[in-house]
Amino acid sequence: MAQFDTIIIGAGPGGYVCAIRAAQLSLNVAIVEGRETLGGTCLNVGCIPSKALLHATHSLHEVHENFEKMGLMGSAPKVDWAKMQAYKQEVVNGNTKGIEFLLKKNKVTWFKGWASIPAAGQVKVGDETHSAKQIVIATGSAPASLQGVDIDEKTIVTSTGALTLAAIPKSLIVIGAGVIGLEMGSVYARLGAEVTVIEYLDTITPGMDAEVAKSFQKILTKQGIKFILGAAVQSAKPSKDGATVTYTLRKDAAQTTLTADAVLLATGRIPYTAGLGLEALGVEMLPRGQIKTDDHFRTNINGLYAIGDAITGPMLAHKAEDEGMALAEILAGKAGHVNYGVIPGVVYTTPEVASVGATEEQLKEQGRAYKVGKFPFMGNARAKAIFQAEGFVKILADAATDRILGAHIIGPMAGDLIHEVCVAMEFGASAQDLALTCHAHPTYSEAVREAALACGDGAIHA
């Protein structure tokens, strides 16, 4: 029986980051991963491969829509789906091998196989059992299922199957208007598919600032994506020519059937804890399947911890990374901390959508007095130069103190721009602090400064 200070189950963003940080802090660390490659869902079948396809298809869109405007003439390229898939896999392989290198560099032991926890302080992998002072569950999540939807990962797919469809579908139905559904729907829409999104709620992207969500839907509609909102999907089944989806409108119970070459089920994700033996161990769970933990990621079992998608909070790779680093600090006797009020969220469509902190709806619900500073990308010279002037930056600040409470961006590079607001919020900055900070010209980031100025005496270029 090998003995370690810490054994981490799951080598996704939360697990491998926790392992590296713990090893840097002089702990003897092992990590267990059932996949043949490291990186978890994010690197293998999630964040990274989807961003590769988003980049490839955005480049295709630019060729068709904007190259001629810039004087770039000639015939447009044809799509070689097999080669695009190979490019995507090359990106994945480079990242997963990079994680393997980092674990070796930091002397983290990697056990290949699926883990279970037969007793407190023990982890079984295959026929071998290892002991540890601390065990960390970082097993991530899996796509949520929906009653009546027959997933085969060929015609009716989850986000995993959507990355490797045998051919580009002529038509695609997406069930769920959340981040995953809209990103993958955007990929196939750019590849020429007729994309229809069916959403149970009356708005897309639940939890997003309502003004941003409304603008986002209008832009995606202009790009050719169709939306059916307020619709409950009853079934999705393979058919002779693809798949058939039946849904009922909530407002009048009217039932409709649609057919498409493929169907993507994108109704969220659920914690993945199967096979760990948590029930026999007596681990306390929450009603929605998460592991119950305290503020220091401890479960009710001594020496057993959990992070990432397996516990409460947004299912985001960077949230898991932050928790992994914080827990490693705690396990090494230091003070680890995660500021959950400053965790950004990003949708990687074109335009990108990013947010951090409170939405207007949340502030109204809290009865908090706030002010709004907005600036449209139409007033940003750099955005106009690249044909991405749709969208805006919105900053929410406390009416009395001017402290930034939240920010919401829809526009070019929103996923990167949001981070200057994150840093400002981490330091408790005011909108004026951001407004008085010099921003280089011409950059997209000037729109953030202008929105901050709009929280005060007004933006300059609007």
C-alpha cells in the first residue's frame, strides 16, 4: 500500500491544479484519472475542443462575410470536416500532454484507472489500495439527461457527441439555450446547418443579465439561429432520416413535432460521483447530487474533501481551479480562499458575452440602490474596424459609494475584457477608479473605460 499526503481523484482543471499546487507546497501527491489522458472534460471533450471549432468556424464566417469588404478577393475555401476534426484533436492533444508534463515536473504520481474510496483515508484503483492523510474528490460533472430523449451520441448527442458528428448536419435541433447549446449551435450554424434552439424558459441563457440576454438573442437570430422559447420537450428519438423532436408550448399546450439530421441535448450538467462508494462511506450529499462541504471544502468524513463541479456553485473550469488552489493551500496549513463574488462567466460565440458580479435583476431583488454606466461598441473605433460593433459594456456601481458591483459585456473579446473589471472588483475599486485609468487607443478595452465614465459625468464617445 503506497502512502501519500494527498490523493486527488479526477485530473480535470480542479484536480490537476490542486495536485500541482499541493506538490509545490511540499506535499507528497498522487492523482487518479480514469481517462487515458489528463485534463478532464474541459480539455478532452469540453472547453478546449469546442473553442477550436468556434475559432475555425469564425474564420470561415470572416472569409464569407468580411474578406471582400477588406479587399481580400478570391474563392472562399471549402470545409474539410475530417481535417477540421484533426485540427481540433491536435489542439486537445497538445494541451493534455502539457498537463502530463506539468505533473511530472512537479513529481505528482499518476494512477491510471477509476477510483473508489473503500474507507476513510483509502483510495482503491484497480486491484491496488493506497492511503492518504487527505483525499480530494474532483470528479467533475456529466451531461444531464432528459426524460424521453434517447441519446445515442450519433444522431441524438450530448456536448461530447456534438464535437465528433460523422458529418456536418444540414439541420440541427438544440435542446436548451444555455452556454453549451448556443456555442455548439453557433459552430454548426456557421458551417451551414439550419439551427433551431428549443428552450423551456421564456428567455435564453438563464441567469444572464436580462438586457444582455435580450440583445444576445437578437444578434444570434440575425446570424440565422431560430429560437422556440417556453417549450417543454416531450421526446427526441432517432428516425429514418435523422431524429424527431416533439415539444409542447407551455402557454397553450400546443404540441409540435420537428425533424432534423441531428439533435443536441444541452440542458445542463450534473455532478459525477458514480462508483466512488460515497453512500457506503456515509458522505452527506445535497438534493441535487452535489457533495456537501463546508467553507474549507471538508465533507462530513474526516480527511475527505471535494471541489469543482462535484460541489455547489457554477460549473466552471476556472471556479474549480480556484478551489483547487485554495484547498491545496489549506491542506498545506496556509489560508486558502475563493472570492465567489468575482468569478466571471463567458459565452464564446461571436460576439462573446461575459459577466462578473451582480445583474440588474439581482440588485433590484436585493433592494440595493445602484447606477448604470453603458457604452456601445458602435462608439469604439477598433470594434468598428473589424465589423464587430454590435453589443455594449454595462457596469453596475453602488449609488452611494460608486463601488463596482457587476459588469456585463457583449462584444469583441468580451471574455478577456471582463478581467480588468474582475481585478478592479477584487480590490474593491470604484467605477471612477476604472474611469481614471488610462487605456491604450485604439483598443476594445476603451469601451470598458467609457462605460465606467458613464457611471459618472458621462462617456466621451457616446
